[in-house]
Amino acid sequence: MNRIYKTFIALSALVAVSSCYKEPEFEFAQKGPDMTVTCDESALMGGKIDFTADVYDKDYPLSVINAKLYWDIDLDAVQEVELRTKTEGTYAGTIKVPYEKGLIDGIATVVFTAVNTHLGMTYDTVYVAVNRPKFDNLTIASGDWRRTMTPVEGKDFEYAYTGSIPKDFKPFITTPAVDGKGTELTFGWNGTEIVLNGPQGIPFDIMGSGTVTFNTKTFEGSPFVDIKVNGQKAAPAPNGAYKAVVNIAKGTKLDVQGAGDFSQWYVDPDHFRVESDGVYFNAVDGYYSFEMNTEHKFVTVRRVKEDGSAATYKDEGAITFMGWGVAHPVMTNQFGWENGAMVTLAEVEDGVYQFSGKAVEETDGTTLGGAWRYDYLSFKFFGQAGWGAEYGTVTLTERAKEWIAVPGNIELASGKKLDLGAEYVMTVTDCTPLDANSKFNCTVDFYKK
């Protein structure tokens, strides 16, 4: 039994003096309740610690018992439970033990506190040996497909499945119940990595058949796409793509590793120039994010800051493009307003921005480079990835007036439609600095190529 420490709270009086009224005094308890704790002295991560506490107090009514679990007593508690104690007697409770990535076996501390209604407190401390469980097997499941992952010899906490893989394979991985009284642990995808209780299936890069591995200590799995763009490793992005931030100069040849034959991918004609010997970068020098969509084989480029955050017009001269009737890489992926699909226009020369592609129907989801809806346009330019600074006065060239107008947003000219299947180019030039109202003026050219 652990030694019980009792906190004695000195008696104090709160007195307010007035001509005819005396504030009632609150009597603080000089000691806490009597408490005897029985608690598990070992537990598994992901499992539970059971305890009972006998509490009595001959002086004041009881209030609560609080139990806090600490990995390190100098840090915040990692788990806490509170029991109401209206009457004297024995109370039973359970503390869940977190299952965390990378955590090694060790001694945790559970601090129990019994409190009466007059704020008298009694403490008891229990030390619990906590270990990471080793499972006989795991279950990997994708839809109705379920298989067993078995331990990998010589690799602690590593499990593998080898065999056939179903179509649209994005599984979850589940453990057996922890220590017979805990719940099963399920691992999924949070948009960037494998995590406990991840809401999405894990996007392993495997088709047909092969081996899938998972480590219950490091949360690492395989196989995953290992893409590098000019030496910069691409990390999983929340939209299912792989994103690399690259400092690249205009005219640089692209070196893309881990993405198959990159020359067969769709690249937009504004950021890239395709030659017989490879793909070259066509925009001005700077930092750019390359978002590689491995499923549909296309890349989306955005101007960014060195840390990968969105570039702005004020700092980097970046113009963000939003609206309806404009899209990349197909029309069913229209940019819209605030839907996360916003891109930055390719600055092909200093102060010259360009966006080009084919005119297609709104429902066209197959024509790569379908950038303009032939029968409807409504878009604007912004100075950041979202609302804020935006264009002020837009001057149209004479040939642009044949196709578009600026009644507020940039739209198709009255009674005008684009020719289906034709390619159109928009350039933006003569951009001024932001004025006092966070507006910039510009000239827009728009023509059929």
C-alpha cells in the first residue's frame, strides 16, 4: 500500500464589515478525507488501469475523487477521471492509458486526490509500469476484404501481409483487444500520415498483389509513394496528392523521381514547357509547391513562400485565381470561391501572368487542360489565397473585348460563347502596387490561340 499524503489547508476567515451586515464565514477543512487506494500496478498502452478508493470523512461531506495519469510528473496529465463521492464508501474507476507513437516502456504516475466540501484534500500516488503491447496479429481491412497481418521476425512491433490486393485498396488496420479488458485500436489516415483513429483509409501505393507492412510503435507503413521533385521529397497532402516545395529557376529541367514516366503526365502549358528531351519549368524564379496527383497523373503548381505557405501579391507578386467557369486540370474541378482549389497564375515573365487551356462543357471531366467553360465565366484575381486584396480597375485589350467583359467579375461578353474545343489564352499585365484600399489595377488580354 502506498503512503498517503494529506494536505492541511489552514483555516481562514473572509470578513466584510459594514454598518449592519457581517459576511458569513466559510470554514476551510484542516485536513482531507481518509482515503485508501487499491490500483493496478501494471498496464498496457491502449489499455486501462482499474482502481478502487475507500473514502471516509467524519467532519465534512465528501465531494470528489480525482485520478490523473502522468508520463512525467513535471508535465501535464495525459489522462484524467473524476468520480463524485456523495457518501462514504468504496468507489471503483478506470483510467484509460493513451497509445502514443514512439513512446517507450516506462513507469507512469497516477495521482489520486480526495476532496471534501470544505476543500480539504488528501493525496495518494501510485506508480504503474506501462508497456507497449505486442500483438499476435493485426487485421487489415478494406471494405469487405479482410486479411491477417503477422509479426515480422527480427523486427519488434512490425507486422506484414503478403498476397493479393483488392481494387481501390485503402485499408484500416486494427489490433486485437488490448490486455483482455481494453478496446481494439484502429489505425487510419489523417490526410498526411497514419494515426490512431484516423478517419480515412490508408493510401498504400500497391496494386494487384504485394506486401504491406505496419509498425505499431512508429506508426510507419509501406509501401508509399516516394516522389522527389528536383531532389525535394514530396510529402502526402490532405487532398490525396504528394506535395514538394521547390526553389526553382525559369528554364530548369524537371527531375521527377518515383512518379513513373513523368513525360506522360499532364502538365499545364503555362508553368511548363515540354521538349523532346524532357519537361522544363516556364515560370519565373521562386519557390513553388508541386502537388503530384499520382492517381490521375497531373501536377498542380502554386507560388509559395520559402516555408511552403501561400505566396501573396504584396510580397511575392503572386496572383491567386478564383471563380466559376475556370478549372484545372478538368472542368469538373472548377476553382469556385473558397473551395481550396484556388491556384496562382503562372508568371511567365516578370510582371506577365498567363492562364490557358481548352473551352469545354461544364460536365466535362475527361479533357485534360479543360480550363474554360465555353458558355459561362465569372472570376476574379486576388492578392492572397482567399478573400482580401483583389483587383481594382481591369483594362481589357481590344481583342479581349471580343470575348470578355468586366461588369464586376470578369465574365463572357454579352451574347458570347467560346468555341468548344478551341484553346484560349489569358494574360495579365501592367499590374500596379496595392493602393490604400488593397486594390491593384491590371490589363487583361484574352484571345483564341
